[in-house]
Amino acid sequence: ISQFFAGSQRAMFKQAMRHWEGQTCLTFIERTNEDNYIRFTYRPCGCCSYVGRKGTGPQAISIGKNCDKFGIVVHELGHVIGFWHEHTRPDRDDHIEIIYKNIQAGQEYNFEQMDSSEINSLGEKYDYYSIMHYARNTFSKGMFLDTIRPMVDQETGMRPSIGQRTQLSEGDVIQANKLYSCPTCGSTMQSTTGNISSPNWPASYPAYSNCEWRISVTPGEKIVMDFTSLNIFRSRGCWYDYIEIRDGHWERSPLIGRYCGNNLPPQITSTDSRIWMKFRSTSNFNGSGFRLRYEAVCGGDIRRNSGQIQSPNYPDDYRPSKECIWTVVVDEGYQVGLSFQAFKVERHDTCSYDYLEVRDGPNATSELIGRFCGSDRPDDIKATTNTLWIKFVSDASVNKAGFAASFFKERDECALESNGGCQQKCINTLGSFKCACYPGYELSRDGMTCEAACGGYVTTPDGEITSPNWPREYPTNKQCIWQIVAPPQHRITIEFDKFELEGNEVCKYDYVEVRSGLTDESTFHGKFCGTELPPVISSTINQMRIKFNSDDTVAKRGFRIRFTSDRDECAVRNGGCMHVCVNTVGSYMCSCRNGYVLHSNGHGCKEAGCEHDVTSYVGEITSPNWPNKYPSRKECTWHISTIAGHRVKLVFNEFELESHPDCAYDHLELYDGSNSTAPILGRYCGSKKPSPVVASGIHMFVKFFSDASVQKRGFSASHTTVCGGSLNASARTKDLFSHPQYGDTIYVNGRECDWVITASNGYGVELMFRAFEVEDETDCSYDFVEVFDGPTDSAVRFGRFCGYESPDTIFSSGDSLLVRFHSDDTVNKKGFQASYSSTVLQDTVSLVQVNAA
């Protein structure tokens, strides 16, 4: 269970597992070093799980926000065990009606009907009361709108209730026991005391019986078992009829004993909190069988290197008037570590009522580590020897949920001659250790060695800043922050004279970031990477922050910066500038707002031309003089273009133009192309912000016009890109990229992109992947590229592709292909680059459909 979850959540997950255990032969065992296991975690899908085992290794069961309810966890565990939703059964139409018009958009897949090759209900009837059944309004557009409507019961004239999340239904229990071939005789015992007897006891047991019992109590408790009656057919080695008891959760746990005859076995005590029992008969012997009584007792000696200890009855309230004493012993040469996952014990200032006491040694006279009560989880505990003494006491009154803790063997790696492998300082931690460095040094990427520290607080009036290891390659996984502070009414200017970093435009991997101020929210000047020298930068105040970051892959030579501080002439009357005053070293300069240029006197501003070519994939455009009022008699244009295979999208942040019913005066026009002869997307004016607009291709043309009269503030709009669209294949080869920043950064989460590539009549499409890196998975069910032999996904699918190997060249059998790219909400990779062109149709090769590459 992920450490992301609180102790109360972890306890509830265990309650849900015990609920399944209590009514089936299933057993959930906490992982130690097993390769294949389920992991409770949180994923963006919220509440979700695979059905049954999926592949190898860890398998997630996601318990997201608002999913941490007992019934929901029992439901998700049902998927893990192997059950689909009840309402997706092949025969569901005989019992329920799905009302698709009421289902939230995008959630229809949760109601898809499955066929008999996918779901086997093992001959059981449809179960309205199954914990695997959705409620009537699950994924509904409105609280009182049904998405599932049960058929009217012919006997009662009522519609059955559905969607309960309280407990397993009778049908759930029957199906689970059938699915796992559970013996019909026997059960799982979870109470603290109980009696177990052979079938028909005290009458003769039947021949050919096969019974299994599982006793499961709280971790930290042991099971004490006493036989009160035994009369089983005696055979050599108890070969035929016998009762077998094993010290653990299953049939391969250590054997305690196999018994037959009529001599009562001695008292049996488990070493842990579980016992597995089997009764088998093969003869017609006229014997009464057996009867025994068991009881859970807390405390005792625990000689293991790891395990769990919990208060009696955890996660339910512990019982009154209990005293439990554990002595934990691990291997010689180690110490005992104790870590608490949950803690809730009756509170008292001196912990006089209910408490947990821990001592550093083997008994009650050993040195006291602490006495704990209340709801604050104790810090991790480490003994000085291989023995730890633990005592839990509850009085006769208030009871709480108690505690859950894990113990393990711990070694002080820093005490070894190797100093834990650390170059300078070794700091021991519970269960591990960490390396540290002396002042002036910091830890290298390997976590063991030290290197000269970077970054710092700088107050000198001028100086030099270099990347770590300059002029050699900077280390990977490095972050350095320099904070430069000059006197009041001064500005700081930096100039790069050497610059060589990974990347070239988006700067996602290695970069230098410059801000005016000392925090990561201060005024942003720029993020720089690649090999082009950044511009000279002057701060807007007397502080500057320079941040260097490198990722875990490519390393370059880095950079060298020279900085100076200078008196800010702009601080007094704006330096005489009409619009903007920019401080420079030893002087200053004036500049003008958008739509204006500097007058020949160097201080005033006059109107300028207003034609713009925008090629960045993301950015902002504004009306002239924004955020002040735009000038009269102004016409401005913006030609926005993006990368092949993507479309321009424009989103308005603010909008205020002169109003007119037909926008005849001041207005903004958008065109679906590279100039104003393209089809118009819209004409806008007034103060109502236009909805986002998406072009059909890689170009959008924006035209602003103002007349001679009324002026308003204008507009501010952000442009970005949208993937997918229609592409035309020709004899000239064209490129298609997974995302606009391909080559600079990885693709983003949650992408759904469809490209339809069409050739002229009589020609086919040739598609070649030149680079390919998409999250790898056996069935390509996370991130993938799909290609279909036609314009829709109903056409024959050439394949679903993921991983690191480029798919083979694909040829359409007709004049079009559909290329689909999907990314989920987790892992991201570099994406793909493909090229496409038209080819003579008779030369194309039709590929057979494959499932995945």
C-alpha cells in the first residue's frame, strides 16, 4: 500500500480485504519480495483497476480522491479478483435498460455490453444486488436521471434496487468461491475465539470429505489451539483420514502436524497471526472426527527480521483491559527498527490509561524509549541492539482503533569501515543511510561523492557566474540558484559570453532561467538553452535570480555570465521616456509599447507599422498600445503559423472593442489561412469575449481595424496549437510530428489526435515513421499510435504501435489513412516523426491487420 495513503485509509483497505477473505477462500498476503503483486496507489483515472491479473510485475489498484470508501474498495478488489461490472454481462438486456442519452459524454464505454467470450458468470443468475453493479445514476448528466433502469420484477411489481456498496451479495460470494474452486466445507475464521469441528460432529463424519479452514487474527497476535475431541481413522502416517494444521496462510506453509486416531494433540501455538487447516476423509470409518477451540492471544516472542505488530482487533477498536507484551529479536549484528503506519490510542497527559510503551532491550527494566498515546503517530524508533520490548495496555473504559507498526532489522551502515560508501559524511537513517557533504560542497548525482557547490547569495557589485565544472561538462541532475542583490535604486545587468546547453527552443531539459527578484514567482525575463548567446538582461529592481537546471541525460560545457550593478536612471521620472524606460549599464534607453516606434529624439513614441509574422507554437498577441486604449485609424495583422500536422488555436483572455450590431466600426477578423483571402472564421467587436477559435490547418490570419472615433482597451489573446486534422498527400514528401515541440520536449498527457491523410483520386498514401518513442507496454494500452486503412476507425487497422521501434512503412489500399495518437495521464516519451506522400495506387501493398508492434 503506497505511503501516499493515511493510516486510516490503509486500515480501511485492509478491512475491505478481510471482507473478501471472511466469505471466500481467498487470502491477501502483504508483499515481501514477490515479483507479482497488487499495489494500492493513486492514478488520474480515480477509482480503477484491471480485471484479474494483467501481465507481470506490480499491478495498480487506484483509489483516487473520494474513492476511499469501504464499499468502493471492496468493488475495486472485485475487479482485481476477476469480476467485470455486473451490468456489462451478455444477458444484461433481459434485466436492465441502458439509457444512453443520460450518460455523461466520454463515459459511454463504462456501459458497453460484453460477449460470452469475455465474461463467464459461471452459470449464476443476474445479480441486481452485486457490489459490482452500477447504481441507477452512475455517470449521469443529472442526479435524478437514470443511466441504468432495472426491469420491473414480475412478482413484486417493483424495480429492484441496484448499486449497493455495503457488502458482498450472496451472488458475489457464490461466484468468487466458484471462480477459485473453494472447498464447499470449511470457512475463514476472523473472530478472536471460536470452535471448529469436522462435518456432522459429534456424529460420524462422511467419507470423501475435503474441508479447509483459515484462521486469521490481528498481526502481532498468535493463535492458541486446543483439541477437545479427536476420533479419526488411524493409518500409518495418517495417510487416509486426517486433520492437518499449518503455520501460515496456505497449504505450503510450515507443517505443525497431521493428526488421526484418538489421542488428543498437545496445545498448538502459531508463530504468527494465521493458521491453515485441512480435514480429509477417504474411508467409511465410523468416527466422530474432531473438535477444537482456538483463541487469539497478543504478545510473545517474535524472532524474525521483519513483520507487523498491531493492537488487538485492529483496525477495529481494541478491546478493554488488555495487556500485550512483545519481545522482537532480529539477527545478531543488527538493530531493531520500528515504524508506525497508524496510531490512535486514548489520550492522556501522562499516558496513564491506554498506552504503548517501547524499551531498548529485552525486558521491562530496559531503557525507556517512549510511552505513547493520543493520535500523533510516534516517530520512527531504532534500538541500539537486536532486541526491542513493546508493551500495549488498555484500561476498562475508552477504546480506540489502536496502532499498526512494522518492524525490521536495521544496520548502521555509517559505522562500517567503508563509511557507507560516502566520500565525506554518512548519516544513518531508519532502514537505510544517506551521504552528505562538508560546507562548500554538495552531493553529486551518484549520491555518494561530493562536488563544489553552486549557487548562492551574491552582494558584490560585479563578478562572474559559471555553470558547475566550467569549462568542462556540467553534471547531470543539477540545480543551482544564484540570488544577486544590489543597493537600492540600482539595477543588475548580466551578459553571457559563453553558452552551450542541451536543447534549442522550448528548454524543457537543461536551461538557465532569469528573473527580477529572488523567488520563482518574480518577474520572468527568459528561459535559455541551446548554443545561441542569450541577450543582455537588466533587472527591473535591485534583485536578480539566476537558476540553472540540468536533467539526467545530455551534458554540455555550460555557461559563463558577467554581472554588474548600475544606478537606475529610470527610477526618477521614468528617465524622461514617454512609454517605457529600460536601464542599461551606465545609462538608459527608452522604448515604446506595441504599435509604436521611438521618435528621433530618443524619448517620445509615434505610431508604427503593424504587421506581424508569428511562428512560435505558443504565445500572446495584443492590440496596439495594450493594455491602454488602442489608437484610432489603425490596421494590424498577425499571420500565425505552427508545425505540420497541427492547427492554430486562438483563445481570448480579454476583449473590449467599440460595439456595433454588424461590427462595422472597430473590429477583429479571423481567417482560416495565411491571409485575408482565406475563408473567414469570424468578425468580432463589443465587450463579449469570443469563444476559442481553431483553424483547419497550420495557418491563421488575424486582422484588427479601428476607425476614427471611439477607442477602447482592445484585446489580449493567447495562441497555441491543436493536434489532428486533415492532411493532403502529394508527390512531395511532408512531415508529421506527434506534438509541436517534438525534438525539444516530450509529449504531454491526455492527447487524443486524429490525422486523416488523403491523396488525389487514383493515388494511395505512403506513411513512414522516421523516429518513434512512445511509452512501452505489452498490449500498447497506455500510449499508442494506431493506423487505419481509410478515413475512419471502422476501416481495417494496420496496427497499434508503442515502444521504441519504428513501425514498418505503411501503404494504403485506397486514397486515405487515419493516424491516431493517444497518450494517457502518466508516462511521457519523445513521441514520433513521420513522413507521408502520395504513391501510385497499384504500387501500394495492403498489409494485414496486426494487434500491436
